[in-house]
Amino acid sequence: MSSPSLDELITSLKCLPGVGQKSAQRMALHLLEREQAGAKRISTAILNAIDTVKHCQRCRNFSDDTVCEICRDEGRDQATLCVVETPADVLAVESSAAYRGRYFVLLGRLSPLDGYGPGQLGLDELEQQFGEGDIREVILATSATVEGDITAQYIADCAARHGIKSSRLARGIPLGGELEFVDSGTLSKALSGRQEID
Amino acid sequence: MSSPSLDELITSLKCLPGVGQKSAQRMALHLLEREQAGAKRISTAILNAIDTVKHCQRCRNFSDDTVCEICRDEGRDQATLCVVETPADVLAVESSAAYRGRYFVLLGRLSPLDGYGPGQLGLDELEQQFGEGDIREVILATSATVEGDITAQYIADCAARHGIKSSRLARGIPLGGELEFVDSGTLSKALSGRQEID
């Protein structure tokens, strides 16, 4: 490119996930040619977010305040806690509109080889919340992988020591899923977890 | 989302071309969780590019200086001028490594209904360059659309008035193209433009 500033903009945009040289080029030219106001808005929003956003002291989700809006919301069911791996998972559960309890965000999953032990996942704080006596059920919404399963089992054991019931998200055929295209592991889970029709 | 700053970051990222709600969410969370240094770099690069990048006075391409590197490069063939629609097209031609002349960037194509007349495309400046007498051939690399063809014809007429030869990029089967999947218009151009084998 004939402009070092534009080159640097293209290179920096490659920090975005899923953005390679071609997309970064397209984005940079679009911002300069047609969207300078939007470009300034992105620049300000990034600096502002880095400065402002921290982790909620109670649920570890992203929040502008010490305790996030969801944790402060007294209209929510304080007796149910949904444990998820990432802030994106909170968004996913919220968008289902099927859950009105609180959350706890692990920001990872148990994986000692990668340096993720109970300390990194905030499991001490979680156990402390178990000890406070408000929670009656823990929904373990960690991912359906080996590490996710191990993390769920670890937390379930801990909850059991405090007399708290644990549950895991149902496994089965996704909505609109064609049986033909469902993998055998999922199908096996769907069979073993089959539900009686009333 | 439980954080207004994060919400604003997600909304602002939707200014990028081809980025919707889901991608913007993924990008924002990625920047905050794993790439704060990269995020700051993007923010700085945007502000710097908006401040620094202007259009080259000679070829209208993006440039940090009044006259861009390509126009200043005396090793380039000053007798050939390649007319393209956008700065991205300059990148494309440069990456072919098959051209060593100068460029002229129209920043659009003739389309009076959209408000793009000869004035917006800098055709007065182009004609002035024709008048200077250095240029012997104009390669019209506008896009292969109706507006691109009309723009090329308009510039070719203007070049002819100054006794300058014009050419248009060859139309035909793309490299690696299977005849079976080439559209009939392209095939028709490829037939009428067939080349003798020496």
C-alpha cells in the first residue's frame, strides 16, 4: 500500500478474530472511504471499554460496576445459579429467555495442563457462595466436552458437600435437527435421556 | 449485556463491513478477554489513519504525503497510466506484478443518477495529465459492468482527443476456470477475443 498509516490500520485489524489480510484490507478501505464517523466511534468505544469494563465481583461476568446488573436485579431467582464458561455463554442463555436466576462465569474450564485450575476459575468464591445458603440448585451449563464435563463434575461434588442439588443441561437432538444428520454420540445421549409422553 | 461500555463496543463494531451482531459480539469479547494490546493498537491506528491519510494529488490514491510513493517512484514507466475505480483495485493490480506504470484512481464510476459525474471522478485532472504529453497509453481497468464500460469509453474518447492510445483489460476465461461453469457472456467475449497460437 502506498500509505504506511493505512498499512498499520490493516495490520492492526488482523487482531480481530476471523479477520485475515483480505478482510482487514476491505475493512480499512471501507472505514476510510465511507465510514469515518463509525471508525472514530469504534476507536473511542475500544478505549472506553478497556478502561471501564471489569469483572463483576459476584458472578465474574463483564460489568461496568463492581457488581453487575444481573447480580443486582432482585427480581431474579436468587436460589438458582447457572454456571457457564464465558460471558458469551451468559448472552446465549439470556437470549433463550428461559432462565431467570443468577450466573457464575468460570472464564475457562478445568484444564491443569493449560494452567486452568480451581483457583483460576474462581471456584473458591463459588464455594463461598454455596456456603451462604441462598442457593438451592446449580445448573451446570459448561460445554459438552471432556473438560466441560470434568468441570461440571468437580462443581457438582462441591455443591453436594453443601447439600445443594446440581443439574446439567439436557443432551439430545437440537430443534429442527434431522435424525439422519445427527452424530451418533448425540443420538446415543438422546436415546438414553428419552422422555415419557404424558 | 450487563455492561453499557461493552454494548457500545459491540454496536460500534457493526460499522465494519460484513460484521453483524454475532460477529461484533465475538470480536468485542475476544478483544476484551484476550487481545487488549491489539485493541489499543486498532484504536490508535484508526485515529492515526483518519488524521494522516489523504488522497494523492496526482493519482487520487490513498497516501500519507501530498504525492504518493507510486507517483514519486521514477523507476516506474511514466508513459503508461492505468485507470482504476478504487484504491483496492490498485492493490489488486500491484499484486499481479504485471504492471510497472502509474495509476489514476477514479474513486467511483460514471453514474449520473448516483451523483457521480466527470467532476467527482477527477476527469478534469486526468485530462490535464493527458495534456502534459508524458502519457502514451491509457489502460482502462474499470470494472466489467455497464457503468464501468461507459466510464472507460468516456475516458478513451478524451484520450483520443489528445492522441493517446487506450486499451481495456482482456475479457475471457479466468485462470483455472472450467469451461462448463463459465457464464455465457464471458464465453462469448472469450470466443470473439480468441488469440492466435504462434
